[in-house]
Amino acid sequence: MHLLDLESLSSQQIIELFQLASHLSSEKPAQLLKDKTFILFFPESSLRTRITFEKGIQDLGGKYMIFPPETLDKREQSSDVIHYLENWANGVVARHSSFTKLAEMSARSSIPIINAMTARNHPCEILSDLYTISQIRENYRELTYTFVGPASNISRTWHEMAKVMNLTFKHVCSAGNALGPDTNNYTYLTNLEDVLPESDIILTDSLPGEFKNAEYLNLYQITLDRMKRTRPGALLNPCPPFYRNEEVSAEVIDSPYFAGFQFKKNLLCMHQAVLLYCLSN
């Protein structure tokens, strides 16, 4: 099975991934990837995703070979490349800007292709985030998730997750930045103050340059005062890398509202779950 986006999964499959991640996090890792080899395409700048895929494979007894994503940027067709890689690997994990390139590989591949981030989406990251929220809040499917910021691979993936898991997803930004029309799961707003009182989870992503201005930050920066207007028990989950005093204020990161650095600990067990699930389905 390939994992390119969340829309290709069912809610039951996501729940099964959550259950597998829980098992992996609570049990001493067995050699479940013994004799398995993965080819990883990651830039040197990748930190959290790369570390947890590498460690996740190693801890389960597997092996990996790593190459820069530019290795895939050649005239040779991706469908031809993957047919060679099938000779030596059991799966491919790729971080590449082009979602289309990964989709072209997967269309011809007999081994799993796992999307470790593209410019379009970031499925493994959001799987891990929602899994972690589910461990904190049993009623996680009844919460209101509010993303503040322009369209990005993170906001688009939360949009996908909301559709698959039937979540309430609010998106707040300046006019002209909607991800699509309003639906039962998705609502676009331009006034942040209106949506704060009904928000349980505040989500952000790092800002493109054109949004780093006083006018935008005055209206949409997540501050401590704004978090105080959210629902009781609300959490702030900024997607790393986050930048203090840009999409989030420095003081709110130092507050109890911040989900915390431990929040991303589950990237390890979720990436392991993804690897095992894709190999077995």
C-alpha cells in the first residue's frame, strides 16, 4: 500500500494506524523490519521527519539507504526509476517538493511509496499530530480544530484529515486564502476573534514572506491573550519549524497552552506504524 495523501485512506484505516502506533509505543520494539531495506530521499535540512524515519527503521531491525531528493530530478522517467529500485528495496520514503513525482512512482511501483512531505501535503505529520491529540483528548473527533494562516501543505493536510475523520475544521486568514468552498467539515473565516471562543485546538504553520508584516500579525498572530479566549483546555499546536513573534508570539510558546516539544515524540511510533501498515496492506 502507498501512502501519498490522507484522502486515499478511510477513517477505519486511520484508526488502525493509531492502534498500531499505540502498540509500538507501549511495547519493546521487535525486529519487525528485519531483512527489510528502505530507500529514503531526504534533504540534509530535514530534522524531525528524517530522524524519526531513520530511527524507526533501525529500532525495528531494518536497514535504509539515504539520498538527497534531487536524485529523483532527472530526465529518466520516475516509473522507470522505481522499477530498478524494486530490485533492491522493500519500500521508498521520499520528501520531495513534487507530489506529482511521487504519484508517478507509485502508479508503477510494486513496493510502498510513502510521502514524507511535498509542497502539496504532509500526511505522516498530521497523522502523528491527530494521534497525539487522541491520546490527550478522548473526544478528539468532537473538538474544533482551527488553523490560522494561509494555504500551505499543513493546512491542506488538516483539510484532508477533517474530511476523512469527520472533524470540525475552521480556517482563518485574510480574504482570498480559502482552501475551497465551505462544507460540513470546513469553514473559512477572516475574523480570528469570532472563532476563538469555539476553538479547542489552534494550528499554525510558518508564514510565507508576504504575510510577515505588521498588518497581518496584528490580526492573526496567535498570542497569549488570544489563547485565553479559546475553550477551556485548548492547545496550541504550531507546526515546526515555528518562529517566535511571527505566526506565534514568544510568550504563548512559553505558556501552558503550547502543546510542547514532547508532542512530536509520537512521530517515531507513527512512522513505524506507517511503514508496517504499508508493507502489510
